Amino acid sequence: MNKRAIILSAALLPILALVSSARAGDWLQWRGPEHNGVTAESGGSHDWPADGPKVAWKAKVGFG
């Protein structure tokens, strides 16, 4: 490895560590960070209509 690559790697490692920790609350894994499907976020609406939320889109799919 040449000197330039070593210096660049040393400079990028702290930046990558910060970006990695900043995304820790995102749902990058199956069912969220705790794998339980529960979010820690607040401010969501609990007042849904009796027949559920409005359908945004539909798609016809085959047998899975």
C-alpha cells in the first residue's frame, strides 16, 4: 500500500465511524434495530378511521 492510500484510509476511518453511529436508529434490519417491529419514534397518529387508513396504492401480484 502506498503512502497516499494509508493517509486517505486514516482520514476516512473516523468519518465512517461517525456515519455508522448516526444511522443506528434507522430500520436497516428486518423488523428494526431491536428485531421486534416496534419503533421508538413518537408523534405518530393513533386516530385512524374505523375502516383503516386510506389505501395509497395497490398491485396485483402472483402466487408467492
